[in-house]
Amino acid sequence: MSSQMQKPPIPNPLAVETISRIPQQGRSKASFQRMVAAARALMVERGDEEFTLLDVSKHGSVSIGSIYLRFESKDNLVRTVIGTALEEIAESEKQMLESLLAGSKDLGAFVLGYVNNYAEVLRSNAALLRLAMLRAEHDPLVAGPGKQVAERSAAQGTAAILRFSDEIGGDAQLKANSAYNIIFAALARELSLGSTGESARQYDWDLLKRELGKMCLAYLRADT
């Protein structure tokens, strides 16, 4: 089995350059990065977008004027934070899948490793994913790209499972699609993605990952 996935070209999840003025070098670039990092830290810490540009100015050691120069509005700063985060998450998923495919000798090793590692990618980014999903409800500049990222994740996860199609019983495409949807739905519910509240019922995280992996593997291997 080849260790490399075939990946179609993917558009930039959120065209950050269209909503901000990104400097290319020197102190201006470092200042820009501090603005984005400060806004991101505030969003994660507070769990919402209820911060001011003055807060960003203080946390990032940048002037209010320079923030407006780069972003024009707080909305564009928030969109840039989300766009940057989506790009990082997409890259994390890609690297995780490539590593797993290179090291998995069979369907069992891959599925168990995939559930475990994908769960950690989602968990480590859950706070920003929740905010991205909330903003997507009313902001098309986030909703469209967010949908692209979700579709890319589903396509990559399904394609990776199908690399072991000879071990999948029945309709491999249908089962791979269903397995991905089950995995994402279970993890997203536990992480409260798409809402600000807690999940309906808290499970032991490691137990959830282990049992979810075993259930999906049994489903994929079943003849019917």
C-alpha cells in the first residue's frame, strides 16, 4: 500500500488576504501576527467574540491605528482568526492522515488510530471550531469556507478508509462514508461543536475514542 494520499487541489479555506492587509516582512509582519494571536487568545479564553480592539491592542502590544490599517473592522479580524485556524486544522488533519496511512498495515490499525488522532485534532481546536460554527450562522464569509473545510475533511477521511477497501465488507463506499459521519457526529456531540453548551452527556474521553473505533471497525468489516 502506498503511503501517500492522492489529494485534489483545495482552495484556500478562507481567503485571509481578501479581508486583511497582510504585510510580507519585518516588524509589520510581526505586528500583524501579534494582532491575530491576541484576538485568538481572547476568543478562546472568553469563549465568544465579546472583546474590543482596545483589548487586542493591549494584549498584542499594537496600536489601535495599526489594527484598523490591517483589518478595517473587528469583523475582519475575527474572520482572519477563524480563517487562520481553519488552515491550521486542515494542515493538521492532512499530516495526521498521511502519517497514519504510512504506518498502518491494515484496516484495523488505521481505523483505531484515525479515531484516536482525529478526536485529538478536534478537541485541541474545539473552542475555535465552536466560535466558527456560531459565526457561520450569520456570516457568509465564514459559512462558505467553513463548509469547504468540512467537506474536505469528510472527503479525506473517507478516501483514507477506502485505501483498505479490500477489507471492507459490502458496499465499501457507502460504509466508508457512513463510518466517517458516525465518527464525526459522535466526537462533535461530545465536544459540543455547533453550540456553546455542554454535551448532553459526558463520557470518559479515552473510553469514547476506544469504543467508537471498535464499533466503526466492526461495522466496516461486516459482510452486510
